[in-house]
Amino acid sequence: MMTSKELTRRLVELAGKHDVVGASAALWHDGTFVRAEAGTVNVDTGAPVLPGTLFAAGSVTKVFTASLAMTLVDEGLLELDAPVRTYLPDFELAHPERSAAITVRMLLNHSSGLPGDYMPDLPPGDDVLERLMRKLTTLPVTGTPGVRWSYSNMGMATLGRIIEVLTGEEYHAALRTRILRPLGLNATADAEELLLLSTAVGHTVDPATGKVSRVPRLRAWPENGPAGSRLWLDVDALIGLGRMHLDGTTPDGRRILSPTSLHEMRVPQFDDYWGCFPMYVNYGLGWAIAREGDDPVLVHGGANFGMHSNLYVIPEQKAVLAVLTNSTTGHQLYTELCETLLDECFDVRSPAPTYPPEPRVEVDNERFTGVYRSPNGQVSVEVHDGRLHLRTTPSPELVAWERLMGGTSGGGRALPLVCVDGERRRFSLGLGRPGVYGAVQFYEPDADGRPTLIRVGTLYERTP
């Protein structure tokens, strides 16, 4: 079994290797717990990372939101296959018929067609999700709801609003009442509490020089709270959530989720899943799935301004692994650390990439060309030198988010597309880093055989 000393050694080594300013990691296995810390919470102050230091949860918050929703399912207040309008009668986007077809399950498994990264950065307040619902009325539903996986922060925000209506509490208050407090987790979305505690801030790392800079802003976009913009927690809290997903109970035996709900969240939702992350083979309700079958592996990563987080749960082996970092290179640290520990300790290996760059399959290029749009921005598929290329033009809000994350969206560059499956119209997108490829897929050809949808993380719909 891994020891805290050995975990610390590895964490410190990887933090140095990947220029990560601060990190915290923990492993719980059938009653044995080890934890490690490395580095500083803030490069400008030099304050050390402590066992209780709070980091941004990022999109791992989606597991919290899904768990909270499933408590309402257990109580009979929420039905997974009920239309969203059952709980939000005024729920409507620019496509009324598509809006009416969206169900609660589709919010949880990212098949609703709601915008992926719509970020108006509304003024904070207890009514921010209610105000967001009014903003959505001008936005499209992309594709047919319930058919295709398309990662959606707005789907989780809508689920957060349903939670508010059913509980009578603001989303974060309901999360505290039903999940955080019963599990005894050191986690908060309250800015004043962050000031009183050891709180990590994000850092950007220049990939060319390794130069580290503190991000200019701690938090933004409060309307994305249920999707991951507001929650801060320590590594013990991530472990605590993961442990609850082993059997649905608190450490003292209080039940949070029923066995039925735990099972429902782990069931693969798609027969033909081909998402944007090579380490995921399918998606459940709130959970990504790294391994299907009788011994599943559940996972979810997260990112916020200059921070990266990750959580693994292996229910059959009673194991939970969590990593928190406060640097833009944190995903490199947690990927290497988690892959090594999962292999060594639990015989779990990352699935082989499902979209290698070769072999190349020849296609009729002209059928795929065109402009595809969504609230995320625009995707142009073009032909250069006889080869298909993809060019993204992100929305201004997405550009702002990328800047605060310390990177760029890649907008404006035409990247080559390589077809790896002609029948299913699957392509790989070279991202300029060895071994890293984007999954791109085209769907629903029209009468002329031209696809009407493309998925690059989220769905975009072809314009006339």
C-alpha cells in the first residue's frame, strides 16, 4: 500500500517536473488513507499548501450537483425522465419544440443540446440561476435532445435551478444542507469563508519558459456555479465525496444516496460514445466512466482559473483517488500521478486512445465543408492543399475564459483533420502535442450527404 511519505515524494517530484506551484493528493483504500502536499498556495506570498488548503473544484462540482439531484430522485421529488418543463414551466430556448423534449436525464448525461460554455458573467446573487434561465431564451438547442453527448455547463446550471425550485433553497445552500454538511466536508462557495481559510489561487505557466504568474482573478461567472465556477474544497473533501459513492453512506452510516441511485449514475448512457477525452469510454449521470463492466472506474476532472482537479472512484475495490493543483500545468501532473497509482495499486490502466491519427481514411472533402455555429462560437471546416482543416472562432466570453485559464482557444488557426472512421464520420484533430488528439465527429447528413452537425467537445450546427 502506498504510504504518505512515498506519495509526498512523487507529488513533489511531479510538481517540479511540470512547474506546478502547489498541489494536494490523497488515496483512500478500504479504510487506509494517505495524503500529501507540495508547494505553495500563492507564488507571491509563499504560503505553504496545508492538509486543509482549499482549491477550486472546477467541473468536479458536476458530481456534487448530480449527487444532490439524485437525493431528490430518492425522495420522489424529481423524475429522471420527466421533461425539464415539469419543474421549470417557463423553460424555453430559441427552439420551442427541442426545449420541450429536454428531460432531467439529458441534463445529467450531457445530451440536452444546451450550450456548452455560455458565460454572460451575471452579477452574483441568490437569484443568479433564475436570471440565467431568462437569458437562455435567446439561445439555440443544438441537435436533437437525448441523442448525442455534448458537454454542457448550461445543462448543469439548469439542473441547479431545478434543485432550487424543489428544495426552496439557493443552489449552494441546498448543496451544503444535503451533501457537504452531512459528509462533514471542508468545502465552500462563500467568498468570506475563503478569506478566512488557507485558499489556493490559480497560476499560469508559460509552456516555453516555465515562468509562473498568478491569475488576475480568483472567480467569475457565478451562473456556472452548479457546473464548477464557485466551489472550493480540500483534498479530504474530494475523498469524502468519492467514499460516499462507494456505498451511498456517510462515515457514520447515514444514507445519502440509495443503491439504486448509485447504480443509475454508473450506467453507461450511450451505445456509441465518442467524447472529447481519450481517458473516458462512456458517460453516466454526472460521472465520466473510464472503465465499464462489473468493476467500473468512475472519474471526473475539473478546471478553473489556473487550477486543475481530478477524482477517481473504483467502487468494487473500495478505492478513491483525488488530486488538486493550482497551476495550468496541473492536468499534466494529475494525469501522470493518477495513471501510475491506478496501475500500480489497482491494476487499472487508461483506455487506449480511440482516435489515433492513423490510418488515414480518404473522404469526399466537399461534403464536410461549411460553417457550424453554437453559443460556443463558430467552427469552419475548410479544404487546404487537398486536405480537410478545422478552424475555430470562439465566442468573446470563451476567449475571456481561456485568457484567465492562461491559454488560448486556438481560434484562427486551421488545424488538419484526419478521418479515422469513414462510416461513422470520425476524425482526429492534431493539437500540436505528441499523443494528444481531439475527437471530431460529424452527424446527421442531409439529402445531399452533407453533415448538419459537428461535435468538437460540444455540438455545432451547420448554417445554410
